[in-house]
Amino acid sequence: MQEQTLIFPTSRAIRHELLSFEKSTTFLQKYITISEFIERSCIVEGFKKIDNDTRVLLLLEASDFKEFENLQIERNFFTFTQNSSYIFSLFTELSGEKVELDDLELADTYGDYEEHITILKALYTRYEKLCLEKKIFDPIFLPKWYEFNIEYIKSLGEIKLIVEGYLTAFEIEILQRCSEVAELTLEMTTTKFNQKVRERFESLGFSLKSGYRYLLDFNKREIVSQEKMTDNTNIECFGFSEQILQAAFVKQKVYEYIQSGLACEDIVVILPNESFASALKLYDSETNFNFAMGEGFSRTEAYMHLNAVCEYIENPTVQNGARLQRYGSSFYELLSPLYYADMKEVDLKELIEKYMDCLHVSSHKKVIEEELYSFTKLKHLYDELNLKSTLHLFMQRLVQRSIDDVRGGKITVMGVLESRYVDYEGVIIVDFNDSNVPKRSEKDLFLNSDIRAHANLPTQNDRENLQKHYYSLLINRAKHVSISYVASTSAMPSRFLTQLGIQPKEAENEAAFAAILHKSVPQEKKELDEEIVREYDFSKVRLSATSLKTFLECRRRYYYRHIMHLAKHELPQDFPTENQIGLDLHEALKNVYMKRSVYTDKRELQSAIFKELERISGSSSLEHYQLKLWNKKLSSFVENEMQRFEQGYEVNDCEKSLTCSFAGMELTGQIDRMDIKDERLFVLDYKSGKYPAYTTRTLEKATDFQLEFYYLLASTVKKVGGCGYYDLNSGKIVDETLLEEKLELLQRHLKEMLEQKSFSFDKTEDENKCKYCEFVYLCGRG
């Protein structure tokens, strides 16, 4: 029996095929990918295959002629690296389709690209000459330089090629030569989207219809068998207002598929936009998924540590400092004095090796070692730069790398290209939006679609149809298909849905999907959702106006803050918050009036306030700017102060902490300011923002008793003549007009609180109060 070799479109397709024989005792056939097959079928004697860095370097050298600048591509190596991919992409297409640049000139009927084509011809010729001189072959020259490896083809026995996508003119040439020395059959499935491939096969003598699986005898140019394919109708498609809700959609569908009897290995999640992998990974608490695209190296601790060091050296802000603190400062101390030094003074290899000593994950070290090995070969290019620029270039290379996903989930997450010729029973596709499906190509930089069509090169439409073909095969081979997309003002479902005959609809209950993402561990959720009833004795509590306000507004918040003592996690801020500016104003006014209780000169008071604000503002330029604005705003305040001092008021005390007993409870507070006149105190509470204003109609709902606390506290010092809010914006004092009524209401509240010894710490019914609460997610209201 003659051996048979199967040629598959991808390595994943081979692995999937081998898994089907896992429990079989039969001899396995040979398996190989189409790219490996082409590479081994073609020999370029005496030449070594080019590596990526050398490829870019030689093309850069070849581009050293005056006309090249008209392509608007910068010749700086590290910029050129990014843009050279467009040039190589075009050369690869021309090579694959066996189209010469001269043919493009003929196709450019109107001469729109005449100058571009002339420059590209010169570039191609110069590049080819350099490769020949150095005995290096680039795959773009393979169709011109190769010798056919007959002995290798004979060693394969019978050959069966799985055609899942597009075959180039060069690939067909190789197949024709193979058929001269070996038995060759092709298996392919047609759809209405791979018309271009069917036309190519028609020129070879095969008449193929859409919607069939064919087995073709390439030697005899005959159809061996054909099987009519049926369209999958078990497809559902939903739109979501937010992209992140699709992560919940995926989890829900995985659960439903498994409940219906599908094995995890038979389910796949397809990401047209692979950046969504990070969101899906974030919510994969059960570790169900394995990600075929791996994890971007930029998300690893190894990269983020190095990036944090560089960012802090360049911009030593509070946030950057906090970021660096997470990783430690040992490498910062080493790098900081060298950061702006010339590369001639720095040993990059030694420096990066010292950095790797800080790392703990071997796979991260391996990536950095590999990139460092390649990068040091470019030393002659970065020798003229400083270390800062060189490190950024090195980090750009790291960003392009990924590391394998080793979490071991059984459900694979991949892009559509990876799914070729791999059958899955359950298929979930997210981000099925017009911007993603089909993906727009950037390959038409130098040519338009008309020239491509005349030159028999794939057009934008051909590439999009090829993607549609892949999706169509994936969907129709499955038993269950679930599709989601984002429906918003800036995103619309893919028009390809209409071509597939799929009717999209909006998700009915987005809140239920959001709950999937935000549900906690079951026992924690039970504890947080249940009624919290605790014994609590307010007679043993020293109560402030703020803690009372918290209790009256939301008992659950009081429970977390004052009984559980859960503190709000404050993130380091580079820019001052409104609250910080308010504290600065309080501090400045306190310092001004602790030095002098009365001012008679307006300019002197204004100057004293300005100096204090200048001193307090610190290093933040924004804080300095905002306090300068406040210094101007305070002109009305200064005017009012002059009038008060003329009327006989003096500042008695500032930021005074006091305690007192009232209604059987101990109260505490820190009074912003107490003025004195005629042996009576006048209590003032500075406000740089809003302040509460109650009427007789809204009094019963009052929760803010700040002035009442101040009144009671100040009464322990002297008789209080009045109290009010000092509005720093307007410079006016707003007196508390309902003092007696609010004191009576406060007394009632305190009496009720003292009488009770057990409380139900319920969540507030007014969910508007949850908006800025630090416990909003803990309560499940985020």
C-alpha cells in the first residue's frame, strides 16, 4: 500500500485531525501544512533564507536613491521597519501571482501610479541584486529562483491537499509539477464567496458549483466526488449596547452548549477583533478558555516593570511613582543616571541582563533574551542614539511579541484564520460588526482596485469575500452558532449578516448579562445580599455630623464605614481633586487668621491669603493654577471680611476640635471658624462648593446637621449668637434660618438611635446616592 501525505491549511487543523485518531491503533499518514509543503518543494541551492532584521536592512540599503523619497516613506531604520511591511506585502502578492512590475505599468491605463511603479521597480531590482550578492534568498524571489525538488515529492507518496482558501498562481504551478510525478487529489468546499478560486479551477478544467464539497483528481482533471452542503439554520444573533456585555454572552452560551451535551473541546469562540481577548480573559474566573493568540507581551509584568521605570524617569508624577512602587526601585536606581547617556557609553546587553535578574518568569526572560540577541545585531544603527531612544526602540519590538497561554482551558478562543478546516459543533462569534467582519485590508497602499483587477491581483473585494468564505464554512459546519455584535451610535452589525440570511435582534435583558459579569463568589454574594442585622449601641459611640449623615442616608454605608471600618482606597493623583482644593482653602484661611484675628487693610489681607495659597500649592502646576484662580475669586470674600471687622467682629478660633453631650449622646466635630462679637460666638462653616439648603417643606428629610453640631459644640465655649455657611465663591454668609427646628429634629433622631440596641443595616432606597459611594460594587449596585 502506497503511503499518503495530507496537506492541511494550518498546524491547528493537523492537531485537530490527529486528535480524532487518539484512540485508534491504525498507522497514521504523513501530515504537513501548505506553507511547509511549498518551502520543501522548492530549493534555492547555495542560498540561505533571509531573517526579518536582515530583510529590512537590505531593503533600506536598496532604497538609498533620490527618487525613493517620493514614496513618502522615511528612511530612518526604525520608522522604515514599520512601513517596509507595505512594500514587502506588495512584492509578496506580485510574487505569488507571478505578476511582474512591468505588468502593473500596462494595467495602469491612466498612468495614476506611473511614478510609484517606476520607483518600486528600481527598489525591487536593487534589492534583488543585494540578495544575489550576499547569497540570501527572500521568499518573494522563490518563483524566479527555485529548483523543483522532485525527490521530495516522490517521497510523499499519494498527496491529498485540503484547499480551504485561496491558491496563488505560484502554488498552482507547484501543484501542476507535483502531478507530473505523484498522484494528487484536492479536497475543497465551495461557497458563493469563493468565486475567485472557482474561476481559477475552471481554467484548470474543473467546473465547480457553489455549495458543494468536492474531491478532485488533479492528475486527470476530473471530479471524483461531490457532496451537496446544507446551510446551518440553527443560528442566533444578538446586539448589545456595550462591548463588554459580550463577555457575559460568551459565558452564557458556553454554559448552554455544555448543558446541551457538547464537550468543551467541541466549542470555539471566534474573535474578529482579537483585542477583545483581554476582556474575555478578565472574566474567565473558571479558567474555561485557552487563547490561541497567546497574551501580548506588553501585558506582562516583565514589560510593565520596564515601562514603569522609563515613564517615571521621564515624568516623575505621583501616578507614575505609585506605578513604579508596585515593582520596586532597584532597576530605577541603576537606569536613572544612564537614561540620557549616549549609547557609546552604555553596554545595552549588560544593562538588559541586569534587568532580567529582577524577573521571575522564565518565559518572559526567554522573550527578552531572543529580542536582545536580534537587537544587538543592529548596534551600528543605534550607536548614534541615546539610551532613552534605544530602550524605546527595543520595547517596540517587545510589544510585538506574545507568550503562549498556559492556563489550560478546554474551550479555544481564536481568530477566524486559525479555524480553517477545523470543525466545531458549537461556535460563538463576538464583535460581528461592520468594522470587523470582513476586516478591511491595508495592502492597497500603492495600487487601486482597478489596477489590481487588470493585473489579476487580489482586490479588496476578493480579500473580503475570502474572509466571508471562512466564516461561511465555520458556521455551516457547526451544529449551534451564536453571534453577537455591538449596537450603538458608532457601531453597526456587519452587512455580511444579510448575505448569510441571519436576522439580528437586540438582547432583551442586558441587566441579566451584566449580572453574569459582576456576580461574586456565591457565599460572598449571599452574605452581601442578605439583611444585615447587628446589635449596636450608639451610647458608646462618639458621633460626628458626617457619620450621622451617613447613617441617615444609607445604613449599609454606615455599617461598612464605621462598624466594619472599610476604608476607601484612594488612588494617587497627579491632579488635585475638588475636595483637595477645598482642604487647601481651609488650611490657608486657618493660617491667615491664626496669625492675626483682625485685618484693617484689604490689600494686606489679600496678600496674606495669596502667600498662604502659594505656600500650600506645592509642586503641582494645576493645583498652583487653581489656587491662583481662587485667590481672584476671594476678592468678594475679602470685601465682606473688611465689613465684618469694621462692625466689630474678630476671629476667635479656627479648625477647633470640640466634644459635647446632647440628648444623651456624645457629639464631636471640628469647627472651621468661630468669630466673636459682644461676647457672643458666631460659628462659620467654609464652603467652596455646594451647601445644603432646607425649607420647612423639606425639613423632615434633612440629613445634614453640620451647623447644628457646630452650634452645640461652640455653646460649650461661649454663648452662640448665630451660625451659617460662608460661601467662598460669593463671599456671602448664609445664615442657618431653621436652627431651632433642626435642633429639635436632631434630638428626635438621636433619641430614636439611643433607644434601639439592634439595627437592620439596609441599603438606601435612593439609588442616586450610590453613584459616588465607595461601596457601590460591594453592594451590587455598580
